[in-house]
Amino acid sequence: MNAIRTTCAYCGVGCGISAVPTGERTVAITGDATHPANFGRLCSKGTHLGETVGLEGRLLHPMIGEERVDWDEALNLVAGRFAQTIRNHGPDSVAFYVSGQLLTEDYYVANKLMKGFIGSGNIDTNSRLCMSSAVAAHNRAFGEDVVPCSYADLEEADLILLVGSNTAWCHPVIWQRIEAAREARGAKLVVIDPRRTETAERADLHVALRPDGDVALFNGLLAAMRDRGGFDAAYIAQHVDMPEDFIASLAIDLPGIGIDAAAFDALADMVAATPRMVTLFSQGANQSSSGTDKGNAIINLHLATGRIGRAGMGPFSITGQPNAMGGREVGGLANMLAAHMGFSDAECAAAQDFWQSPTIARAPGLKAVDLFRAVHEGKVKALWIMATNPAVSMPDAGFVREALARCDFVVASEVIAETDSARFAHVRLPALGWGEKDGTVTNSERIVSRQRALLAAPGDVRADWDIVSDVARRMGFGAGFGYRRAADIFREYCAQTGFRNDGARMLDLSQWAGISDADYDGWAPWQWGGVSPFASGRFSTPDGRARIVAVDAPAAPAADPAFPFRLNTGRYRDQWHTMTRTGLSPKLSRHRREPLVEVHAHDAARLGLTEGSIARVATLQGESRYRVSLSDGQRPGELFVPIHWTDTLSSGGRTGRLPAPVTDPVSGQPAFKNTAASIEPFESDWRGFMVSAEPVAIAIDCYWTRARGEHGWLTELVGQGAIDIDALLPHGQRIEAQDGARGTIRVAVRDDDGRLRAALFLTRSGLLPSRDWILGQLGAPEGASGSELLAGRSADPAPDNGPTLCVCFDVGMFAITRAIREQSLTSVETVGAAIRAGTNCGSCRPAISRLIAQTAKEDACVNA
């Protein structure tokens, strides 16, 4: 079959995919070599998208409560309840909470309905959680939310600063472009991050600043550039407005930065000597109570030194979600109207006139944290959640769950039938998933690409824009929502970007307002604003000049003896958000099978925490449990935990319960990276694991976490007190062994055909076998013997390849180490040539580099 060109479902890099359907619900995935974002490269998540397009767990029919209904009944109820709530309590009593997983056309229709026809600003998006501070910084500095760089600038730069970005893990295709630039041009890489991440390990310089030390750092760099004559006076005079006392106010505050003078001077020397400089900043900068100020501090450095609008130069915000940028363009944030317009009288009039709508929102709506607070207080009485899971992803997620439980009427447009948020919905509406959708997305460098349908829509599922339009018509707004297909919406959106624009806003797609259906279907990736939108030196402010915004570094938080640690949260390499998609992939589940709390060894020793034990992490908001991982990449006194785990997959790892609902005062973005926390051992009596062909409900009180295997599930277990194995195991033919001295129980359960259904391994003090071999027996056509199953290993074992390091090619850590030793491999490239590891997405390359160094060190000690 012919390949279908589409766009990846994950991060804001916006990689092109070439997809070939191979069956009713199967597809072969490769990178699109013609797409300008990735030129054929894919990360591990994109590579394994084909493992996530099945129908397992799908919501296929409209549901009212637990009753399946038809679309008419469901949508009549939604439209009726929203209309009644508006009549009784006003337009601000309803809200939409949407997602960067939506396509631009979906976003556009939802925003139009809420702001132009309901007349409230109460539509916000989970993109508020990842990049809204960058949006606010752009607007303050440039007069418009315009990203001033392109990926091509990375190839032209001589110095790349990564601020709050573990790029090798979170944006691996961008990481490959950075590595290529370093090899081709000798570009230097600086990583500014409290943690020594895999990315930081590969840097020329790692600046391990204190949490939220970024403003102090960039103000200090400005002071250093001033003292070294690094300001570009001519550029400032022609293109930049600067506060009168700005230059004199600059100072270097090393305690505020959290580094010593030598580290600061090394960075300042590199910045001063290297004009071709790109500063990439991401969630580590944005997710902060000072995130907007951080963005402006970074932009200030580039404006003051004239390092913007030219090849290889500029501040570059790199977004988290596939269509966070598209949502920004059409007004998906509560503080924007539409098409980069705000809420001035003229802009409100332009939007209302263009839409020919009965009303218009005349003020910003509630941003995410405030929105759920209003739901909790009963001010928002009807809430529609689209393509997101706020019961997991929002800060203080326990409070969000209380809000959803209190809400009079909750609607969830979803792909998955059971999510932590959808459980609170009165109505669940089945939406198209990736591979079924048709529309556009905009990536981090402003390239508009198509997502195209590869697979037939299953069950009764419908496009999000179609669902919203149908509800709008049932609410009496039919004239504004008569769309037949996504191309109709795209044409209207493009026309709105040019309506009464007159060059005031760079976002102007009006040349595409008359695009034909055929040309829309054949759309090739196109970049609005061009490669360098500020090349002329003109910005989107009334006078065309950029603004330097004076920002002050925040004070360090007061010490709290009850919560002496600072908690940082973030992503794992092979998982995405709340794992409703990536959690279905056996390969993506192998890298990190359970949530880990990373803690410095000195802190662990002081508190009695050991590698692999379970710890309780607590904050003022809540608590959760994690497996302990000792890491010298953590600064002492700081912790790191992942964001992905949900109630579906674990009793621990519920990270959303921990961060405080503290937000940036300008952007409203929550501060996920710096919460006061405590950590202590979770005292347990026993530990173990279970493999099972089907996920087993855990009916006992313990720590558990579940991960997908090739033919079943692996569940880790740690608990206290008596062990009720009957509550854990399915029915079937059992064989078992016990060791009373060690408190060990091993049980295997087979079906009538002799196939393994489940196996349970528990111990109080003994050792446990490797998980991978016994997990593999679930799919074995010829079952292992009873003694092998109870031993947890083959009678003729193959070499242990160790934990999976390269997910793309399923290469384990021990296999890499053996190859390094046996073949005398001395570089990441030679390892790749020998066993392929690290040759696809590249996200494991830092780990391979570390293994090479570690192996050489061990061999040197042996031979000394």
C-alpha cells in the first residue's frame, strides 16, 4: 500500500511520519525523509507508534454514566445542560478544558463556540501547564507570541544553551540535530539545569544552578556582557526599547544563581566569545512561579547583544505537545481571544464581526489552576474536558479530583474509556485517536503540517470538531457551525488571521483562505513567519521595537523543617504524559517500568533509603510512593520524580498529588519544578512481582505498579503484613514452592492447555529472579517445565542482556557492555556500527557514552 504522510502524535518537534497501513488496525511506521522538522528521524516513541493504534481500552460509543447511548441522546443532554446552566447562572458558569493533543481545527471550533457564541473566556488548555510562560514572555518582548528561531539555527550556531531541557530524552530529534552541529561545526553545548541529566553529561559545560536560579543567572550574564563590552549599542538604538536604569541595575548574584565564580566565569567567557548563540528553553524554565520572567531574562540577553533575527542566533522556546503552538494560534488559552488577538475593544469587535456571533468574550477567562478552583467552589457548574487527563496532570491533583466530583455536570471527549478524569464524567463522548484524525498541527518552529487518517474510525467515534459543532447547533448556533470537513475550518481560520490585521500581527495565513479541498489534502509542511521572522528588525509592537523587560530574581524559598527537600518533576525518555498511549507499548515500557524517586546518595544514607527500596514522598498537598534510585546527578537536598503514572497503572507514582497550585503571576503556569517536600522509607515486610496474561486487580493494600510486556503484564509488589495470594492470582492449575526460612512463595498458574496464565514471586528476605524470562513465558508456544517456572529461569539460560537501554533496537545494557569489551569499542559511533544501539532516535547515546567510560575505568582498575 502507498505510504501516508502524517505527523507524530507526541512532542512539539512535529516530526513527519511515513505510515503504511498493514491491516485493519496495524501500521508500519518510519520517519518522513521529506519533512523539514526531522528529515526521516524519529524518537523511540514515534518509532513505536504502531504498537499503540489497537482498540484496547478504547471508548467506542457515547456513554451516559455506565449506559451506552446513541449520539442524539448524548449530545442533546450535553447541549441542554450547558444551555440551561448558562440561562440560570450566566456564561461564566461553564468552561472547556482542552488539550495540545487536539488538532488546530478542533481547537478553533471549541474556542469559537466558547468565546464567540457562549460569550465567556473560560476555555483553557493543558498547554497552560507546559509553555504559557514562554507565550507571555514573547508577548511582553515582541508584542506577539512569535518564536523567533527555526531548527536550522541549531545547525548555524556556534554555542547552544539548553535551559531546563533534558533534550536527549524529551526532544531526541532536536538532540540529534544538536549533535550533528557539534560534529560539523564544533559547536559548544552548555546545559543549565539543577540536575546532571543524560543531556548534561554530554555537555561542554553543565551549570548546576539552584532551582529557580535562572533569572539571577541571565541577569548576571547581562552584567558580564555589559562589563565586557558585549552589548550591541547599534542594534539596541535601532530596534529595542530598554528601561532607563536597566544597564546600571544589572549585577552578578552568585548565591542567587547557586554556583561558584569559576562556573559562572566559564559560562560568561563562552557567551562573550560566541555571537552565534541559540538559547533553547523548555519546561524546566517555564514551569515556575517566575517562568515568564525567566523567558524575558533569556530574551533580554539576546536583544541586548543583538543576537536575534540572524542565522544561528536567538531565544528558542521548544514546546511540549504536538499542537501546543496551533492551540496558541487559534486562541486555546483563556487569556487570548483568537488568531493572536487580545481583548481590546477593537480586537473583540474584529472577532465578533468576523464570526458574526451573537456575543463575544470581552475579558480573559479562567486559567487552568483558577478554573479548577472555580469548579471546586461551584462557580463553574458545567465542564467539558477534551483529550486530556487533569486528574493526573494538574498540580494538587487530589484537589482537582474533589472539584470534578463536586461539579454538577462533567463531559469528557476521550479516546480511552477509563481514565482518572473520565471516571468523574457524567457523559463520555468517543473521539478519534491518532491515525484516525484529519487536520493540521503547528510545531515549535511554526511549521504547519497535516495529520492524516490512516485507519478507519472504529465504533461510533467522531472528530472533536464535529462533536463540538454538533453541540453548538443543538444550542441554537447552527449558522456558525455548518462545517462539512476539516478543510472548511482551516479556510475560515486562515481568513480570520488576516481579518483587520493590516500587518499588525505576523500570524497571517490569509493566503490560504481559499485553499481547495484537494490542495488541503495534499498540503506540504509550510512555515509561517519564515525561517527568521525578525530578520528585518521589526517586531509586532505598535512602534515596531522589541522591549527589554526588567525582571528581578525571586527570593529563595524559606526553609521548612517539615519539608526540607525541593521536589522537581519531569518526563521519562520513552513515555508520554499519562501513558494512555505509550503505556500500551511493550517496548516503550521496558526502559522505566515503574516510577522512581531520584535522590542523592548522601541524603539516602542519612535517611536510611537504599537502592530499590520504596520511599514515601510527601508535600503539603499530598503524598505518593516511589522506588528509590540513588543518583549523583541530583543536587543534595533535591528530589526528582516522573509525571506519568496514574491509578490505572500504579498505587504509587501519583506525582500530580504533590506540587503546590502555585502559579506564575503573569502566565498562570503552575510551578512543577520546585516544591517543598519530605522523603522517608516505606517500611515493608515483603516484596515481589507477578506476571499475568491479563491485568490483575490488586485487592490488597500494598505498593504496586504495572507495566506492559510483549504478551502480558508485569506487576511489582511491596507490602506489609500477611500476604493473601488468592487475592492476587487468577484461577487455574497451580504449582507452587515455599521457603519458610526466607518467607518465599513462588506460584505458577496454567490454563487447561498448559499455557502460563500468571506467576507470582514473593519473598521476605530472599532473592527474586529476573523478570524478563518469566514474562516472556506468557507468550511461549511451548511452556517451560514447572521447575523452570518456579525457578524463574530456563534450564539452559541465554546470556542476560540486562535492562533495555536502546528501545529502538531492543539492546540491553549488558549486551552493550559485552560488545564494548569484546570488540574494543571506544565511541558511541563504533557501538552503533557493531550492534545498532544509538543509531535511530539517539536518546540512549548519552547512556552508551557513559557505559564506554565506565567500562574503560573498570578495565583500567583491573589491569592496574
